Amino acid sequence: MRCGHSTLTFLEVLVQPYREADESRRIAITGLLASFPGIRWVEMDLAVADRAAALRARYNLRVPDAVHVATAVLAGADLLLTNARGLRRVAEISVLLIEDCAGL
């Protein structure tokens, strides 16, 4: 399975530890994400921005969601794992909600 994540994901998961001034949690999350096997971190470039703009226009997505989808598609990912229910309507990639994984 191919997995590509936007560095925007990294930003999003660190907000809460920063908000709570929880340095140990921030370090733990950073270490986990930086070393997790099989994840390729993809920086936002002009190709991602262009694809995100097209996805945003087509599906009326929020900017972060459009960036996540565009990154996954351009990275050749097979699946997008997310909490964003609205992304199920995107046809460009298979979307799996984290809540649906509870029984797996």
C-alpha cells in the first residue's frame, strides 16, 4: 500500500499539544510521525496547490481537506484515512473514515 501524507497533517496533529503546552506529548507525536514506517511526507508544492484548487472548486472542500486529498492523489496513495466525513463524496481516491475502523 502506498501512503503519502501532507506535511499539513503534521501541523494539524501538533496544535493540541502546543495549545496545552504539553511538550512531552508534542515530542512523542513528532517522533512517531517522523519515524513511522511506510509514510512518505509530501510537502505542498505548486502541483499540490493546483490539484487542491481543482478539488476545492469541484467539491467545495475546505482548503486543508483539499490539500490532504490532492497530496494523497499525487503521491499515488491507495486510500485516504480521515475524520472528515464530507470527503466520502470525492471520487479521485477511496476514503475510509477512522470511525469505521473501530470494528476492524
